[in-house]
Amino acid sequence: MVRVPLSPEQVKAGQRLGALMRTARAGRDPETIARDAGISPETLRKIEVGRMPSPSFGTVIGLCNALGLPLQDAVDAWHGADNHQLAI
């Protein structure tokens, strides 16, 4: 299966999502957050810096749960909504 390259808009959406996750982590240990989310610390790092701009839905849910972040905040970040608030 060949993966279609992401559009520049999709890459920017992933960067916004990564920034939200990094902010929500707020200095907490990335290894602990990654373990709680069911992903590797390397995957978390890639998401946070925007190198993995389209993580799977399950990964996003796992991260939101591990961070205590409402899923709607992740949706808002992806869409570029400025009205999301961190509920941590």
C-alpha cells in the first residue's frame, strides 16, 4: 500500500496537535506519559515536534487520556480553532 503524501495543511494541523500535546504535558516525564498512552517515548517526541503529523486516532485518544486532555481540545487544535482551553 502506498501512502499518499500529506498536504501542507495536514502537516500544519499535525504541528498544532503536537504543540498542544507538548503544552499539555507541561514538563511531566515523557516516558511516563508515553507508557500511559501505550506508545513509545520516540513516538511521543515525533508527535510533539510535528514529525508525525497524522498519528492514529487510537494514539490521540491514548495521549489525551494520559494527559487528562479533553479529546475536543485535540480536535480543535487539529482544525486550528483558537478557542480550545487546556483542562489540566
